[in-house]
Amino acid sequence: MKRILVFGATSAIARACCRRWLEVAAQEGPDSVHFHLVARAPEPLEQTASDLRARGAGSVTTQCADLADPAGHLALVQAALRDLGEIDRVLIAHGTLPDQAACERDPDLALREFAVNGTSVIALLLHLANVMTDQGRGTIAVITSVAGDRGRPSNYVYGSAKAAVSTCCEGLRARLFRAGVHLIDIRPGFVDTPMTAGLALPRALVATPEQVARRIVQGIERQRNVLYVPPFWALILWVIRVLPRPLFKRLSL
Ligand SMILES: NC(=O)c1ccc[n+]([C@@H]2O[C@H](COP(=O)([O-])OP(=O)(O)OC[C@H]3O[C@@H](n4cnc5c(N)ncnc54)[C@H](OP(=O)(O)O)[C@@H]3O)[C@@H](O)[C@H]2O)c1
């Protein structure tokens, strides 16, 4: 039996991960997988839940919430725990890709974007850490981004929020390790989802949600610590990280 809690459950990557969990459980029976889904928009949330039920999930319960508001997080986690009994896996997937130029014109917008991608995720992580510590088991998976590895002029608002989450994960992983709980920081590169629709991205570097979901579910089950998806992004980001600052600041990355 696997009990999975998903935040941002209507995200294309999260939906592909949920379907992948059901495929992986095919031998045991997909009805051994139970989901509790949290997302903002009711209609896509219900569609996602229906799809997972149709694919054989044991049970699917849902909650609607704007995750930008951390005041509601504890109640969300507690309700999920009531529905699932125990939590084996958590996937945190909600996020937005800010318009960097608009954020530069309007710092309040930048802070709102930072809140969705950064502080809301950190608040959720801290609530979940307490619940999972009481259980003494389970895995928390957070989708951050390769954008958090180094601030680039084209997206440093998004990148700094993701970097804050990754830094939080690094410390929290060590805290949770002592409690028997695992935490994985998932850093995708370009993925073809509604978030990137309309962006001019180099086709060769763009993965499908299904491709990254296979890697993500495998990485979660293998208890990886940090996962670049697809893996070639680890090399690309290594090169970007080692570029000397006098050169880096002259590049339009
Ligand atoms: N696509 C990429 O290239 C890429 C690369 C690196 C990392 N990522 C990360 O991967 C994760 C999943 O993104 P995706 O690519 O699957 O994009 P997506 O399909 O656009 O999903 C984003 C999800 O976040 C939800 N969300 C945004 N703000 C929210 C809020 N305040 N409260 C609740 N839910 C909220 C959206 O819900 P609504 O439908 O209600 O807006 C949507 O379900 C994100 O964390 C993203 O930053 C994506």
C-alpha cells in the first residue's frame, strides 16, 4: 500500500507522476495506491482525481486551496493525514514562472512570485516535516528547478525562490534523516507543460512530463537526495556554476 499526498496536483508534472506511480504499482495492483490531492482550481482537480480513479487508484480524496497563503497549510496537512491515515510520499509541485521584466518593474509582484515559489513551499515543508517526524518514516519530494543553481539575469526572481527552497531542503534533509524520513530535491530543466507554453525553448533540451515523471518516481523510490531531470542538466548546471563571475555577468543567460 502507498499513500501519496500531492500539492499542486493539477500541474502537468504532478499528474504525470501520479499516473506513473499507478503504472509502477501495476503488479501489486493500482488499488494499492491512495492519493490525497491538493490544488487551487476545482475543475482540473476533479478531472485529475477522476483520471486516477479510472486508472484504478485505491482511493482519491481532494482539497482546494490557494497554496500562496501559508495560514491554511497546517489544516491542509492535518486533513490529508486524516484521509490517508499515514503519509508514505509527499510531492510538492505547485509553482509559477514569473514574467521577469514585469517583476523588475513591480517589486511587489516579485515578492508575490517569490512567496508562491519560495516561502509557501518552505512553510509547507516545515509543517510536513513535523508530521513525518512523528510518523518516523516516509519521503517528501519537492520540485525546485535548475534555475535555483545560479541566479541568471533572465529569471533571477524565480531562481532565487527555488534556491531558497533547495537550501532549506539541504538542511531539512539532515534533520529528517535522524527521524527516518527522506527528502528529495527534484530539479527539472525545460519541460513541455502549460508553464512553458509559448516560450521559445531549444527543442532538443525540452522533455515531456511523462519522461521526467519516470525519472522523478524512480528517484523518489530510490531515495535520491538531489535529482536533475533529465540527468544531462547536472552537467549543464555544473558548467554554469563554475563560470567565473567576471565572465558570467557579461553573458545574457
Ligand atoms: N515546466 C518546466 O520547464 C519546469 C522546469 C523546472 C521546474 N518546474 C517546476 O515544476 C513544478 C510543476 O510545474 P509544471 O511545469 O507542471 O507547470 P504547470 O502545469 O503550469 O503547473 C503549475 C501548477 O502550480 C499550481 N499553482 C500555481 N500557483 C498556485 C497557488 N498559489 N496555489 C496552488 N496551486 C498553484 C497551478 O495551479 P493553477 O492551475 O490553479 O494555476 C498548476 O497546477 C513547478 O514547481 C515548476 O516551478 C517546471
